[in-house]
Amino acid sequence: MILIVTIEIIGAYFVRQLEEQNVQQFEDSVVIPAYRLNQVSESLNDNDSKTKENISNVIQDYTRNNNDITDVQIVDRNGIIVSTKDVDKESIGTKTLKDQVKKSISTDKKITQIYYDKATGSSYESISPVSSPDNSTVVGAIYVRASMESVYSGINNIIVIFLTASLVAGLLGAVIAIFIARAITRPIDEMKQQAVRMAEGDYSGQVRVYSPDELGQLAMAVNDLSVKVEEATENSESERRRLDSVLTQMSDGVIATNRLGNITVINEMAQEFLDKEEGEADGKPLVEILGVEDRISFDQLLENPEPMIIETSDISDNDDDDDNSLILNADFSLIQRNSGFISGMVCVLHDVTEQQKIDSERRQFVSNVSHELRTPLTSISSYIDALNNGAWENKELAPQFLKVTAEETDRMIRMIQDLLNLSRMDQGRSKLDKELVNFNEFFSYILDRFDMMLKKEKADAKEDDKKVVKNYRIKRIFTNKDLWVELDTDKMTQVMDNIINNAIKYSPDGGVITCRLLETNKHIIISISDQGLGIPRKDIKKVFDRFYRVDKARSRKQGGTGLGLSISKEIVEQHKGRIWVNSAEGKGSTFYISLPFDPNETGGEWDEI
């Protein structure tokens, strides 16, 4: 197209110049020579009888060798046609109708024009004023009309030849251009296809190098780029898989954000810590996911990325999750480029729930021990001070004071002994002395002891009217099958004593304590139920904590240390068992103990203690 347009522009310019040149040559060929004008001027000026003959001779001589001239008229100053190319023409002696002739005579200016007529074709008209011999006045005009068909016919032939040549040249140029363009665009198209494959992740193809020119060098560069991009992509993918593996296996939660504080990366552990589903935290603000938007903004974190403690109970809207809430330590670090530009932040979440719980329990334990020991010590100190101040001389008060002092001392000794037992269990220094025992007989033996203790207390109460004895009845529901279990009889006796003593303490007078023994597939289940006040629901999960009491004043009055159930739990767990409680306020409590046993195990008669 460029070639054709260029040729046509050149052709148009060439034809235009050729037309102007031919027209100029045609005008020069039909111009009346000066001597002919002088002859006409003299004839018109003489105005004699020979005028018409002389002028006619001039016209005949002028047109004899020029076949293109179709008409010649000689007009005098009055606009009367004096002579024409055809002497017999009827127009001679008539007034000319051509306004251009009159205009030329009046203005003394030559007028020329080219026009087209359907009948005659293209024609050239020339009107030349004729002056007197002394050039003083215009005596007439010569009107010449000539056919230009020969001129435009030649020009048209040249145009046809040029158009034919330009079309051939254009067609040939187009064919050559197509071959050249294909030679250029083929390697470019192949490089484009390779780039598309690279964008889709396929780096296996190679661009063909057709020549060592610039396109060939570009093709080699594309091939080299493909290899390097493939290597870089493999390295990047390997690093990404390694990072994903590290993030997945980490025991800490990791969260990464962009520079606006929106989450871009979060590992599974962080989702588990924050109780988020996969994809739920993506794109969310970090401070919103951590539940600290009320405490600090992301811009403040960027300025001061100090660690903070986060409790998941503050994030969750479910109040039932308080017992499962976590305490997380959040460490923050900035993601900075070499230029110092901050492009994001990394937050590492570490579960410190157990550590915080241990610290809290340690503080609570120290506080409880201090409080529990201070109470009997204060009581002992008070009574000893009273004795020192003279109460020892009072035969009625002194024995009572000494009795209380001894009881409080025994209480401290029991508490310290329980603490030592718990300490040995915590350190793994408490060993079990197991033996195969018929648990039916073992449990019956323990309950028989409590029955004997009740009978003895009743007998003592008959001798001492002031002594009050709580009446209770132990109901037994045992399986008929002998259950042989490996256990440490001394430690398990301590567990049973703790639970049954609590049942007796908190049962009303005349209450029934129901003791059951049954078996499942691989466990025996012991349950001890009372008819006491029961345990509030909020305290059920804490009854096995050390020093925990539901009713502290009542427990301390009854001589409890708050360690019995803790010790029982430790002993049962040492036996690979489990202990738990069901209770409702005002309906009593039931403690359960599950111990593993082998249904196929049998043994001899259990030795009585």
C-alpha cells in the first residue's frame, strides 16, 4: 500500500506537469505570430475594400499548417466580425455574440480559456486585442478556437501506460513485500508464541534461529531467557515448597501482611490458634484478625513493633469457648527492602497458655500454701501466747488449748505430707508397687472399714453424751464377676478413703452413700454417690485443682486441706486410669474412677490386710 500510494503520488505530480507542459506547447503552437497581428492591424486600420481580402489571406496562411484550429474570427473595434476561417460563413458582417471578445477589446487584454463541450470535447479559446500600428488605439481583436483532443488524448494514453506500469510495479512490490515481511515476521511470531508458552509455564520450546542478524540475535536471547526463567521458576517453586513445608511444620503461628496491613500469608497453626477456616483470614486486616484493633492500629505497630499478649477469648464471640481459649505471645517484625521501604510485616504467634497457666498456678499455689499454713500457725501462736500469759494455770482452759494446738499441728503435718507426695508425683519419683488384686474384695474391704468406723463412733457416743455422730448408710452395687486388676493397694486405698470421706462429710445425717462396681470391655468403673449439697456447675472442672474448695470456710472447718482430690487424680492417672465427677446443686455428687484391666486375667484369693 505504501508503495502504491507513493507511485500514485509521483504519477499524479508527473501527469500534472506533463499536462501543463503539453498545454503550454499547444498554446505556443496556436498563438498568432506578431507579424500576423501587424498585418491584421494594418488591414483593419486602412478600412478599404481590400481589408476583407487581406484579412482572409492572413487567416488562411495562419491556419494552413495547423489542423487543430477549428475557428478564427477577426472582429473590429465595434464588435463586427470582419473575417473568419471560412470566408463564406454567414457570420461575417454580423456583430459578435461573444462577451469575452468585447471585454478583450474594451480592456486591451488577451483572454485565454480551456473548456469542455460534450459535442466538441476539450477546446482552447484565445482572444487577442489588435492595436493600431502606432499602438495608440485598439482597432479590433482576433478570436481563435482550437481543439485540444490531440493533447488530452496523448495525456490519457500516457496516464493509462503509467497506471498499468504502477499496478504491475505495485503487484510485484506487494509480492516482494510479502516475502520480506514473512521473513521478518516469522521469527517474531515464533518468539511471540514462545513468550506465550513461557507465560503459561511451558519452557520446553526453543525459537529457531534463521540468520545471524539482529532477529537471530534476538531469537538466541529469547532462548537463553527461557532457560534462565525456567531455572529461576524452579528455584522459586522449590523455595516456595520449602517455605510452605516449614510454615506447615512450625509449632508457632506465622502471619505475613502487605504494606497496608492486610494478611497475605497465614499458616495452619495460626489458623488453628485463631480458630479461622482456610482462606477466612486472607486479605483481612491483621489487627482485626488478632482482635487488637481497639488497642493499637497497624500504623502504630509499624512505628513500634513491640511484642504483646493476646487472648483468643477476646477474639471469639462465643462465650462457651472461654475454657478452650489460648494465651498467645505475638512478636512482630518489619519486612524491609534494601532501600528501607517497608513492604509489610510478619507476626509470629507462640502459644504460652501452658506457661501462663503454670505461672498462674505457681503463684496461686504459693498463695494457697501460705494461706493454708498461716491459718493453723496463727491459731497455734494465739493459743501458745494465751498459755504463756497464764492460761496454762487454768486446769479447764489449758487442756482445751493444748488439744487445739495439737490438732492444728497434725493438720499442718498432713498438709506438708500431702504436698511432699504431690511433689514426688510431679517429679516422677513416686513409684507404684503394683500387685494383682481382686478388686471386688478390695473395694468391699475398704467399705467394711467405714462400716466399722461408724459402729465404733456410735459406741463411743453412747459413753459420751456430748459427742455427735453423723449417721449414714453405705449401699453396695457390685458385679458378680471377680475383677482382677493390677494396682498399688496403699495408694488406691488413699484414693478411696479421700472420696468416701468427702461423701460422708457432705452427706446429710442419715444419708445413703451408693458405691457401684461394674465392668466394660477393658475397664472397671467405680462410682461413689452421695446425697449432699452437690457442686455448682462452674466449679465442677476445678474440684481436682490443688487447694480448690467449693465452700472454703466449711471445708476448712471440717479439717480439709484441699489436696485430697488432687492427690487422688495423680494416683489414678499413674494407674493409667481416669477420674471425674458429675454433680448438680442440691442433688448430690457422683465421683467415677475408671481403671484398665484384662478380662482374661485371673488370680488367687486376695490376701486380707
